[in-house]
Amino acid sequence: MAFPEPDQRPLAASRAFVDQDDIDAVVEVLRGELLSDGPGVRRFEKGLCKESGASHAVAVSSGSAARHALYHALGVGVGRTVMIAANAPAAAALSAQVCGGEVEFVDIDARTANLDTARLEERLSRGSVPHVVTAVHCNGLPCDMEWLLALRSRHDFELIEDGAFAFGARYRVDGLWYRVGEHPGVRATILSFHPDQHITTGEGGAILTSDGALAERLCRLRSHGIDPEVAEDFASRGDTPGGPCELGFNYRMSELQAALGASQLKKLPEFLSARREIAMRYMAELRDFEFLQPGVSDQEHAYGRFCVRAHADERGALLRFLCERGVHTGEPAHALPLSPWFQSRGGGCEFSNAKAHAERSIALPIYPALSEAEQARVIRALADWRARKRRAA
């Protein structure tokens, strides 16, 4: 695969890689007869199962749609709680509230920025058990899934993964390796195909699961609650097509999105390799900076993002310095309980690790088309910042 040559334009924080194969795949759909409800979505879903090891995949119109449909299917509603890390993506928490459920935040591990399993265990030991625990794999580093699966066995909650930044990551449980979306003890896994993610469909998402009944229901929910098999049966007899079986949504993925996704999926191993090589170079050449822990022997990072940490009182100046050098950085980390929406609904101020992470972290450019020369620009800009700080000291 040939990535484009660099130039001196500002470096984007993230950029999707689209080549002629991707363009040809979309054009083929445009020249065909079906732009929606065709076979392309099913082919894409089969590809997702092959790459993830999941038994079933349900493709939908966005990552947020995937989260909302899954919470709805799992019965999140009034009187039911979803526990999630305090630095989770806004959509991961808001989707539960849209369903009528309550969100309870757990602080993060300062080393990894993932949900702190010790704090979660302590919380479970002294209070009511949540309906769902959502394990967000922050930046592409898997959570401690072995421990979370053990907690699920003891406390009987639904365990789901939010793998928006972790498609292709792996973790080990009981000595065996599992890809994100593959472990049968996880009820379901969310994927996003936004242009910031490992593969893109423009917008789009999917739910991976080993539960066939859950997958069937999600297929109904994405299409106004209509069971496709029932509708097809009515049509085959010449009867009036059957209507919805339950309350559902229009969360269908288009044939255009699926064609792009299927083409991108063929390049996932190369995309992952490129991201990991960039991360290794950053860690080797930016030793003056603090990194999030890249993982342990039981975790394999997908590097959906790569973060360094600055002193809280220097972060703003460093961001401006990088911008002046033409290096744009990723969307800042958030401490969701401290946001206006959750503060107005009783969000607390005790999430010290999530707050510190949001105040210090900087997401550097990392994407497959980031050339070696462009990586050098990022490294040189950060080195110049450090040199300037030393001169001023």
C-alpha cells in the first residue's frame, strides 16, 4: 500500500486513508440498482465477524446508533444503571440516558486512563449492582477484561465493550488471546467507523455479539422494529408486508457505507501495523514526555489514539505552540461527570484521575498515512518545546 507523499501543510490530528480501491467500491454501488437494503451490508457484517472473531455483527448508521440500540435491547431504562469510566466518550454515557437509564461514573486508572477495576470492585461491594458495566477501551488499549469478567461472574451484570478506538486490539483471559468483540462472556461490543477510527464508512457503527437472539433483535431495532424475515415471508405470499414487531429506529447502514467499509476492512492489518509503528517511534524519540501505559503482556494496543501528558499549567501553551508549528492535536479528553450536563444532574467532583487526565493529555497525530517525515515534524516540534522550556528555566 502506498501512502501519499508529505508536504508542509498543517498536519491533521486524524485523517482517514481512502485509496482507489475504496473509491471503486463505492462507485460500483452507485452504478448498481440498490443504495439501501441490498446485500452489501450483509457482506460487510460477515467481514466484521471474520476480522473480530465475533459470531454476529449488526451494522448501523453510526457508533452512537450502535450504543443506543444496544442499551435499548439490553433493557436499559428507568431504574436501571449503567456504570462507565469517567472519561468515556459523551455518546457512550448519553445513549444510556436517552434510554431513560441512570449513569454512574467510575474514576479511571491514572496509568492507563481505563476504568479503574479496583474502584469498581469497591463500589460493587457496598452498593446495588448496575444493570450494565461498559468497558471503554481508552485510546485503543483494552481494559483489564480478565478482572472485569471475574467481577461479572460474581455480581451478575451485563458486561459490554466500547471498542470505538480499539478495533483490532487483543487481550488475554485465562491464558487465551481474544480480539475485542470475540470473548463469549462479553454480551456485546460497540464499534465506530467515523473517519477518526481504524476503518471508516464515513459515518457508521456496528454491534458485535455471540448472542444470536440479541443480534436478531438488533436487526429489527435498526429498521423501525420490523422483522426482515417476517416481512419477506409476507411479501413472498403476495400479502401486505408486515409492520413493526416493536418500537424501533431508522439506524440502517447504506450500501454505500457498507461498500466503503468492506474495502477498508481488507486493509485493517496494514492500518494496525502502521499505527503501532508510529506509536513505537513516538515512545522511542519522545522520552522527555510522560505517556499513558502502553499495556502489559496481556494486552495488545490498537493505538486508536496516542497521548502524551504535559503539566496542567503548561498544556494550553504547548497546544498553541504545536498549532503554530502546524501540528494539530486530537479532540481533548473529558471528565464527563464535571461537564455542565452531568453537573446539573448531580455529577460529583471526586473523579481526580479523570480530571487530571483531561487537564494534561494531548492526542498526537497518528494515522496510517502519517509519513515518516510528518512524524519527524511532530517529534521535532515537541523537542523544540522542551528545549525552549529548558532555556527558560
